[in-house]
Amino acid sequence: MREVRFGIVLGLVAALGLASGASAQAPTHAGMAMPEPMEEPIPDAGVPLATESRGAQPLAFRLERGVKVFELTARPVKWLILPAWRDLPDVRVTAWTYNGQVPGPLIRVTEGDRVRIVLRNELPAGTSIHWHGMRVPNAMDGVAEPPITQKPVMPGETFTYEFTVRDPGTFFYHSHVETDRQISAGLAGPLVVDPKRPGRRPDVDYVAMLQEWRVDPRSGKTWPAMPTMSEPNFFTVNGKAFPATDTLTVRKGQRVRIRFIGANQFAHPMHLHGFPFKIVATDGFPVPKAAQLTKDTINVAPGERYDVEFVAETPGTWIVHCHILHHVTNEDREPGGLIFAVKVVE
């Protein structure tokens, strides 16, 4: 009876798909349907291999009359998310990046700093930068499609953002033009604001930016990962899929802070093995001590940031992973995707 019902459901799904104009001949790889032609892949002709090997690396600045000046260049590269693994070759995505990194470089400043960020556009399309969660002047908010606070920065153009950093916390920056394509293609990076009067600092402070990809691992053709249209088949932490993700080595008794950033379009319930953690900040805002929840899993929705802290009490290698279990696969092969490790040593 279950088989009959399942067959009926498949027949209805197929009929609905054909009635809506869906192609019955969608190309496949590894038995999976690739996105429809109406959803074009990211242009890859002439795109060079990335010269950077790690994402979210600290971005240097220069000081001009008390202003911290950062430079970001938006450009396409072919980014290695997973070196050859099992039966898969090197998996490279065609990514739109800041400074050739996925995710973009880490901008780290201090509450009260005056900052200037110069954006140069070497993409084949207009773009902009929005400072997600930050209080900035309206003209600096980066909403360029539709053009509300600025026009798109077109190929070959530059645009300068300048503002005073008002709030400490975990933030991120991303494109605000064709956001479903450009952010999913990689145009996002972490931004951390340290408090002017720091309290107790953690011994280890780690940013974990969560992203998803839809890529043919053999041709490298890359589509923006979108719910229902281009479901992801690879998942990355700071631009790498497990087992290419980081391992944090910490000493027993150290306090560890992980700053989770949901950069793309899918939610990720991140689970820590071995220890409970406290939620010490949400979306950049500190949580009062009396209100800090103790948990071992936190659901990081698109656009959200959570700072969690724990004490590394027990030696061993412990993993952190998404508990949507498809998100810990690489092209349906487990274990992969959103996993990284915390190694506690004596």
C-alpha cells in the first residue's frame, strides 16, 4: 500500500511539474536534477583561479587623519571549496568575491572608530555594499536595487562608504543588488566591532560564516543556491566544506567564543558536541547575564548572528555541525559540509 501511495504522489508531482512548464529533460549529475535553464549559472568565461586560499582573513587598513581606510574590490574568481575527496575532483565554485576571498575579508574595528571603505567593482554587473545590522547614515546603507540610498556601483566604478562605528558586536557586509544571486554567489564578509571598553575577553574568538552552494562538481558550473529553485549540494564554513574546514585547537580550561553568521538563504541549527554553551550576544546585541540561555544547538537563520561561549572542559576532538543532516554532506556524500572541529588539548 505504501508503494502504491508513493507512486501516486510521484505521478501527481510529475503532472504538476509538466503543467507548470517544468522541463522533463533537466540535465542531471549523480542522479540529481540541475537547475532549470531559466536560472542562469554565474558567468565563468575567463574567470581566474583564486590566488587566496582562505576566506575571512583580517583586512589591513591605513590611517588617514584619524580615519581607518579599508579597500574592497569586488571580482569573480574560481574558489576551491573542497580539495579532491573520495570520488570527487577538486570542487571549485565560480564566486563573486571581495578581495578574492570567500567569504570576504574580516573587517575588525573598535566602537567609535571613523571608517572609510572604498569599493571597486570588477564584476560584470553593478553592485553595492550594505552594512548588515549596523547603524549608519542613510546615504551609506547601500540599498542600490531598487536605488533607494544610492545607485549601483557599475563595472569599473568606485564608491566610498564612510561612517562612525556606533555599536560593538558581530555584523556582516553584503551586496544589496540582485541579492538572491550576488550574496549567494559569495558577496558577503564578516565585520566585528570590539567594544571601546572591553570586559573579559575569550581565549579563542572564532568567526564561523555559513554559506551554501549549487555547483556541478565536475564542470564547475555554479548557480546561486535558492530555496525550491537551485537547492544547494555543498555547504561551507568560512568558504570550505568538511573535511577542508578549520580545526580549532584550544587548551583545556580555555573560554571559546564562536560568532555564527547566517550569510545566505538557508537556516542552520548548529550543534556543539561535548559541552553546553551560553548565548552571549544576538545580532550584535549583548545578552544580559541573567538572560543568557544554556544550550547545545542554536538555529542560525539567514541574516542572523549569534555569539556563543563555552569552556573547553574535556580533552578530545569535538565537532560542531549543522543538524539539518543534508547540510553535512558533499554532493550527498557524508560526512561533509557544515562541520568543523574543536580539539581540546591538555
